[in-house]
Amino acid sequence: MTTTAITTRPSATSDTDFQTGRSNWLNGAWVFTAFVAGCLAACLTGCQWASSGQNAQGARLYEQGQYSAAMQEFQKAIASDPANPDSYYNLAAAVHQQAKQRQDAESYKQAEALYNQCLDHNPNHVECHRGLAVLLVDTGRPDRAFALLKNWAARNPNYSEPRIETARLYEEHGEPQTALKYLEDAVQLDANNPRAWLALGRLRESMGDPTQALQNYQRALAINGAQPLVAERVAALSRQINSAQDAALSQAGTRMATTPDFSTQRY
């Protein structure tokens, strides 16, 4: 199972590893009691800003190949804001990568524990579910990976993200038809999720259905226009489909007319 690309903060449609940790305070995750709200709010907001900056710096260091320094930044981010799930995820992803490079069992165990800490703080953390599923496959436990994602979906019957991730796992295990079913369910649950439409388009294109794939890509782009790679795919598929249609019309137009039989009686 493949891992995801490393960036700082994911967009709605991107697949990324590291996050800057801004989501908690932007979504109002911290709740303060009335009598301490005034004095604690400023402190905690400052801690969250510090955590966000440390996560971003860690991501930059990781991209530069400075893995130990990156992990130190993620550890600082956890110390600055122990309730931020993104920090646990970032550190887990870095340790997981180290485990894969070194084939180190202890690092795998550490990464798994960190992924679970992330999920303790945010049970619906999408990237953390994906990372943990990858780790379970990496360590020879694909059944546990499927159980993880299916249980997540069962706990959230109206949430499309677990279906997208379950589809990814099925596709990577050579079951595209099952993956297709999960993605169709995902767009039924949330017709405005560009990730679901993008995944559906990519799967249908890989299954040899460019026309349907183009429609799915266009839907993803209509929901979120800030996707240059999707726009490029739409243009490429449009050219491919138009070329095929032009070739078919040209072939039909150049067929030779049947030679008349002049031996027949004329009137």
C-alpha cells in the first residue's frame, strides 16, 4: 500500500502526510469554562500558534531529508499543544517512514502508538486512519487494516471519508469493483466532496472508462476549481475522447461506395 505525499496543510482534495495543526483552533475545538475563559484563551491560542509553526517547520525539514530534526519539531509541537491530533499524526508519519527505511520493528510499534494517540484526540482524523492502515499492511496485518477502516465507516454512516479510504485499500489489493462500490457510496453520501469525485474518476479511468472518468473529474473541479492537476487531466481526457470520435467519423466517411452493377436491366 502506498504512502502519501508530504506537504504542510492538506487542501480538501489533496493527499498529504504532514499538517500544520491549525484545524483545532479554527474549528473551535477548545472549550473553556466561563470563569477561566478570559485568562486561558490567550495562553492556549498562543500554544496552538506555536504548535502550528512547529508542525510547519517539521514538514519543511522532512522534505529536505532532515528526518531527525523534523521529528524534534513534531515533538515540540506535541509539547506545545498536547491535545492537537495533527502533531501526533505528523510524528507518527515521520517515525513510520523511518521504520520502513530501517525495517525496524520498534519504530513500527512507536509509529502505531502515535497513530492511535492521534485517533484518541480526533477519532475522524482522515490522514491518521490512512497512515495507520498503511502501517498495518506494512507489518503484515491487512485484515486489521480493512477492519480499521470498515469500523470507522460503521461508526460514521453518513460520513464519506471512510468510504474513500476503504476504496483506496481495496483498489491497492486488486479489487477495483469493490473499490468502485465504496466510492459510489461516498458520492451518494456527500455529492459535494471533491475527493470522492476525484477518486472515482481516477478509478474509472484506470478501469478503461474515460468518458465516465471525465465526468467525475469535471464534477470534482466544479466543486473545487483550485486543482490544476485535475484540470490538466480533464483537458487530456477531453482531447483523447475527441480524437477517438474524430477517428471514428473519419473512418466512416472514407468507406468506399459500392460499385453499381451495370449488368442489371435499366428502366
